[in-house]
Amino acid sequence: MSQTQIQLETPQHWKAYQLLDSGGFEKLEKFGDYILRRPEPQAAWDKTLSDEAWTAKADAFFKKDKGSQDKGEWMIRKGMVDRWYMPYKTPALDLSFKLALSSFKHVGIFPEQANNWDFIVEKIAALKKQGIQSPKILNLFAYTGGASLAAKYAGADITHVDSIKQVISWSRDNMEASKLDNIRWVVEDAMKFVKREAKRGNIYHGIILDPPAYGRGPDGERWILEEQINEMLKLVSQILHKENYFLILNMYSMGFSSLIVENLVKCSFEQTKNHEFGELYLEDSFKKKLPLGVFYRFSSC
């Protein structure tokens, strides 16, 4: 079925994660056994709970450095650990993620991405029904590997590309915690990797892109989303299988709407069967919807 309308999507299967409240440019989240309080630039509305309640509930609070948008330090309550694990279980997936408090407010997982993991499992199953027993999947800007784990769990041959060696190590920990193996790890600038794959004529059945707004490659290569995403998509179109395929593009950038993403994809791909695009969001306990990125997905099946 082909869809053309903008849609909103939020994960349905998280048991260990909960967005407790949002507002005042912050979010209060439960990751397994621990509650974290973090900055969130999209949460422009009022909090529902009092600030006192947020302080009482939080096991850790992220305090930004003066003049910084992301970098800072965590204020930790007694009993809070440096690292812990959180499961993601559905009828089709059984994964485990190592979480940790980073100096850039991240903890190693983006819960809204679970919708994309479910999509990956569904499309790999469809590709197998078409006779492709081990679909080749490429995960670019792959971070700690949620999408890579989903693809491997579903039986794909997965290549995981990220420019930061420490993040690849974190992804490997997640793979082992999820009792998986044989993911191909590549520490490289994503643009360089895709250009080389295009020259070699390597083809993938599924490609996943979750690029940051800004980034650096291992040799100092510069990535600026607005300047380079169009070129990246044109290169990706050269290495995506023409008959049996799926693509996921996810972007967290306050300057990009889902309509911009739709135009970018349509300029690079001749056809986008079964396409869907819109916003990913998390809903807090008080039914407020926190937008956390725009997505575009399409597939041959």
C-alpha cells in the first residue's frame, strides 16, 4: 500500500523506557531502573509535574556547561550507577542495550528509533520471502547500533559504519549483550565509505541513514547535514538494489521538516514504492507529544 500523507509515529513496544514528563526545555525519562533529567530544546511547553517533583524523582541530572549546547556533566544521586543495561523485547526482537552517562547528555540509546527497528525486521522478513535468504544491509552513521542489532537479529548480513572508534566498541558490547555476532564493523567517514562502495559496484538490499546535524570523520572530515545530505542520498541511490530494497532516512534537525526530507529523497530516487514520511515522537505520561526527528521510509515490498 502506498501512503502519501504525513504521519506521526511513536514506539509501541517499549516496556523498560518511559517519558515521564516534558516541558521547560527538559525531559524526565525512565530508562530501566533509573530516572534521568536531561535538556530537550524541543520541549517549549510547561512541565506538568512541579520542578520539586522532577528533582525528587531524578537519579541523575544533566547540567550543561556555560555557553555550551550539549556538553556538560551529570549530577548523580547516591545509588546511581555509571553503566546499566536495558532490554527491548517484542514478538520479533529480543535486544539488550548498554547505557551510560556521557558528557554530551546522551545515554547510548534513542528510544524513538524503535519504530525503525520494527520496520527493519518487517522488511527483512519480506525480502526473505522474495528468496533473498541473507539480505545485505548498510547502516550509516550507525551510533551504538540499535538498527544494526535489529537487522542482525532478523537474519541480515549487516555492515555498521560510524566514524568514532569508541562508539563502535559500544555497539559491539550491545551486540554481545544481545547474544548476536558477525556484524561487520567499519570505522570510517560515511561519505567516503559510500563513495568507495559506489565505485566498487557493491549493492545493498537495505540502507539506513541517521545522520547528525554536525560531525567529524576519523581523519577530521567535516559533515554538515544541510550541505551534504543531498549528495549523500544521490550516492546511496547508486548502491541500493533496484528491485528488492528498503531505505530508512531519519534526521533530528530543528531546521528540517518532513516535506524537506520528502523532496530530498524524490530528487535522488526514481521511485519510492510504499513510501511513508513524517515525525517520530515520544508521548509523556500526560499525553504531551515530544517531536524527536523526521523520517522517510520506502520499500519494494
